[in-house]
Amino acid sequence: MSKNWLLLRGLMREQRHWGKFPARLQRDFPDARVMLADLPGFGRESHRQSPSRIENITDEIRARWQAERARGPLRLLTLSLGGMVAIDWASRYPAEVHSVVLINSSLAGISPCYHRLRPRVYWPLLKWCLWQRDPLLQEAAILQLTSRRFADDVSILTRWVAYAREYPPSRRNTLRQLLAALRYRLPSARPRVPILVLNSMGDELVNPRCSQAIAEHWQLPLCRHPDAGHDLPLDAPAWVCKQIRAWQPELTG
């Protein structure tokens, strides 16, 4: 049975923003192969144009990971917008996906736009898209919005600023990625793969009701962390691994 994990993050983020979580996942599941992917237009893929549709993002990721797919279905662990890519992937190519873990994701059609992106986020995002270009201010605002436990952590902020300076996310790619998320609609049928929904009740970026809506619509297992922020793998990595272990016990066998 395939134990290959592919981790996908969300808006304006790259694989290094997973921080120490991949190492924690590897430690808890030593037989697994943990792989990280940058979405087109960000991180090491910043030279590419971000597609303005989730389906095209999915197809680019699939093409890039063709060799790994050939070894067996992938387990997709995703955060926020990355969850939309996973749902699309599992919907259109179910034979390539073993299972999906959705963390603080959302879907149009079952959640209103003001839940999918809280209104308090509109001004910081608009300000950055229109004129703010200081990586320190940008990353400090993102850390404040996405973490409840490390919002003022200088070491994390320093690393994030370095990432933004090495591979600066362009306004164009950010807007195209945001457009892709807003356009993506609820699939007509539930993907034919096991799906676990993880949710942070302290999420200040995406309303926790969005995860609840997905779980209720498709009758999926939902686990809620009582106070972590949007970046649940940053705020509570051990909790995330514990929920996965309880859901897929064969991983520790």
C-alpha cells in the first residue's frame, strides 16, 4: 500500500512555510515518504504564471509529479487553497489519490464568500495588491492572521521574510491564484476517496463554518482543534498527526 504523502499549501505560500511539520509527520510515520510541492507561481515555481483556475493548477502539479504517481496513489495533505486542488484531483483522477486530509479549506457553493475569506482580511490583501511591497510588513501581517500561537515569533517571521525576498510572490500571481480559488465550485459528486476534515476553531482567516459545511455536505469525519489558528500544522503539529493516526491506523502498522 502506498504511503507517499504530498503536501500542498495555500494562497501566496510555498513549501518552506510548512516549517517543521514535514519532519514531525515523518517522525510519526517513519515508513512514509513525505514530499512537498510548490504551486505554480510560488516558491521555486515563482518563475511560472499561476493558472487562474484550480483545474489547471491540479494538472500542472500532476504533470510535475508523474513519476511519483506511477508508484501508486498519493495521500494528499493540504491546507486552505491546497485543499481545493486535492478535491479537484480526487474528483477527476480518483485512481491517483489514496486519501485526502483537508485542513481549513472552503468551497464555493456551500459557503458564502465572507466565510471563505473573513472580511477583516480584505483590507490587508487589497493594500498589498495595490501598493504594499515591504516583505517584513507583508509577512508580519500574514503571520498575525494565520497563527494564534506564534503570531509574534521573531524567528518564524525572519524565515518567512527571507523566503519572500528570495522568491517574491508577484501581485499578478497572487490575484490569479485568488481568482482560481473564488472560481472553483463544489464538484457535482463527492470524490470517491477517503477524506478527513481538520479544522481550527481559532481560524481568523477562514471561518470554521467552511470546514463544517464540507464535512456535513459529504458526510465526512470532522476533527476540530479548540483554539489553533488557520495554519494548524504550525500551531498544533502533534494534534494533526494524532488525528491522522486515528483515522488511518495502517500508517503506523
